[in-house]
Amino acid sequence: MATPISLLRGVMFATLVSITLMHPAVICGRPGAERVYADTPFLLTDSSSRMLLPPEADTYLIDVRGAMAGIGERVGMAPNYWGMKVIFPNDTIGLMLRHGNTSFGDIFDKRQSILTLTIGGEVVWSEDIGAFDNASGCYNTLQLFVDRGQRRLELRGGGKKMTDIFLTDLDMTGSPECVSIWSKGQLTVSSYSVETTFSPSGSLATGWDSKALEEYLKASADPLEGYWQYLDRENNPQYARLGGRYLLAVVRNESGEAYDIIYVGGAETYASEWQPMMRKGCLRPTIFLDHYDLEWIDSTFEPITRDVHAQVTDDAILSLSFPLLKTTVRFSKMRLK
């Protein structure tokens, strides 16, 4: 059942295989977030503007700010109004903002800003929202948040400040294909953006499963391929800290020119965010024997690709070095029976 809400936004994720960076600017934010902006400002007059959406994202945050002309005081509802449509393969979510008067000329008359939500063309919710400005040419923001994982739809909006408005369960299949901003009359759009997030488990998936990985590694004659378990570290805690005693796998990737580092287990910090078989990094051979350029996925699921390297000693010790963080983590190769 749909209910009004007061939402708290923001999610923090922190983990490095490894190493959790100390700087707050690094450990804050939603992993895998991407925001796309339309070129603004622009006018819509009895027309629409469409933006394609990336497929299979976990969340979609659509944010539009516009000013509607011709919505001044009058009898009934103004003929000019605007909104958005989020189009799924088999359904559509619609949002419409319309202004008007309850009883123009009467002492009890008041202005209205009616926000209406439709799903599949049917009205599921409609209400007068006092947070919107209802004068011609004043800007209002509509914000729609689709959470596919939680199967949830949230509405926020307002004129001078944002207000949490509405929350409802979402029974949708597939991911949305595009969003369309439309107007009946003249709408000036000052900002228009879409933010998407992808879960780390999805964006870092390797395609391996535990059984197939073990069988492959048992048959491999490559001395670098195998399971590598945490051994020890040299670490300055003022620069970095360990997130656990990790078990990794190293496997030559499809290109044949580099090796994937795969997380297998051992996380202690934010362990629920790191699932087995997620990609944790990459090793690229250099001109030096047993020396590799290292790419690493840090605690916020962002890559570290500069000033890091790896080295293998006696086909038994794998050292991952982060000089700027004054940290080296060593792993020993496990024998497979």
C-alpha cells in the first residue's frame, strides 16, 4: 500500500581487498553511480524531449526542473501542464503536475498544484502538493526515483526546496528504456538529468562460479594462476587500513594478455558488499620478469590504476604494492589437491 514518506538519502560503501582509504572524499558516495545531463535550458511547446536510459541499472533517479507558462489564476484547472513518462518494455510510469483554482472568485478559493501518478495509464495516486510554486513562470522540480532491486518508486519535488512526497511498491518487469519530458503549453526546462547506479556484484561480475573456477585452476600449468591467500603486510595505518584477510584467485583473462584478480573470500569490512567471484583487479605483464602493472578496485568500487604494481617471488609469494599509501600486501599461493 502506498504511503507518504520522509526519506533519508545516501548510502556509504567502504571496502578494499585490501585497503580502505582514509580520506572522506574517497569513501563517500554511491558505488557505480553515473549521471547524464541534457543540454539546458530549452523550451517545450506542446512537445516532448526523450532521453534513453542504460539497461539493467539497479536504480534510476530522474530530475527535471521547469517553469510552466499560462498557469495563472482562473476558473478550474489551467489548460497548460507538464510531466514525465518512464517507459518500460511492457508498461509506463507517468507523472503530471497541473495548477488551478478550487473556486475562482469565491472567498474560500485557493490555489492548487495537483501531482498525479499513473502506472499503465491508470491513476494510482493524485494529491494537491503545497510545496510547488503555482504562479506562471515559476520553477518547480519533479524527481522520480525507481529502485528495481527494492521494487520501489519514490516521488520528490517542490518549488524553492525539495520535499519527500510519495512512496509506493513497484510491480514492473524489465528495466526502463527511456524517459520523456512533455508539456501541454510552453515549458522552460532549466535542468534535466538522469542518475543510474549499478550494484558492485553486477558491474564486477566475472562469469565464474566456484566449482568451474576450481576445476580450471586444478588443470592449469600457468604458475601465476591459482588461489592466493593473505600472508602479511607492511602498512602505515595513517594512509590505509586492511579490510580483511583475503583469499584471491588469479586467472588469465579472455584477452590472453593479462590476468584477472578474483575475490573469493575473507572480507571483514563491509563483507556483504563483496561477493565471491567478483573482479578485484588485473595484472598486466611488464618487460621485467615476474613484475606486473596492477589495476585495483578500491573500497568504493573505483579503480586504482596509477602508481601501483605487483611482483611474484619464487612462484609462491604475490606482493601487491601501493607506494603512495605506504602499503604492501603479500599473498601466498595455495596448493591444490
